[in-house]
Amino acid sequence: MPIIVCTTRAGLDVQTKHRIAKLITDAVHETIKSPPPIISVVFNDIAAESSFVGGDFGSDTLIMCNIRGGRSDDAKDALVQRVSDIWTEFTGQNSDHVEVGLLEYDPKFIFRGGKRLPPPPIN
């Protein structure tokens, strides 16, 4: 399941997105032990006129890490930090303009390929 959704200003080239997606996939696998075939990284490219911070035009990137519940706080903290570090390193965006959050979902309600996923690895 992990679904990492990166919402940012349009303009990142496909090679950068591919590299970021690979590194985030590796970080998710290493940090919360999800198998790579069920990890998705999605980019939502938005126009400059569609991004606001504090009511004014902004250029912040918002990244939501959607995972199945059951991981330790240390693992979740490490995942959020690693995703933030990957993003800032490969985009050059100042970390002050990158927000990474984590949402947990009850594992019994997560299906892929029409089948319930097994319980998440404990870490």
C-alpha cells in the first residue's frame, strides 16, 4: 500500500521524478519494510496559480505518506525525515518550503488487486 503523494509546482523533469520515486521507494522499503511492488509514488503537478500559502501565492511542496497502521513511531519519524531529505536533495528546494506528513489507515480496509493486503510488517 504505501502511497506517497507529492504535490508540487509543475516543472520537474521526468528523470528527476523517476530518481525521486526510486529513492522514496527504497526509503519506504528500508524504513517500514513494505515490499517494493506495493509502494506507489505519485506526483501531482500543479500550476503556479493553484498554489497558496497563508492566503498568498506560494511554491511549497506537500508530500503525504499514506501507510497502513501498525508501525512504530520511530519508523514513521524516520520515513518522514528520509522523504523530506530525498526531496530537498534532488529538487534543490529549500526545506522551509517542503512539508511532509504521514497518514495511517486501518490495514483491514486496504485492498490491492481485489484482495486484502496482509498485515504490515512490524518494525
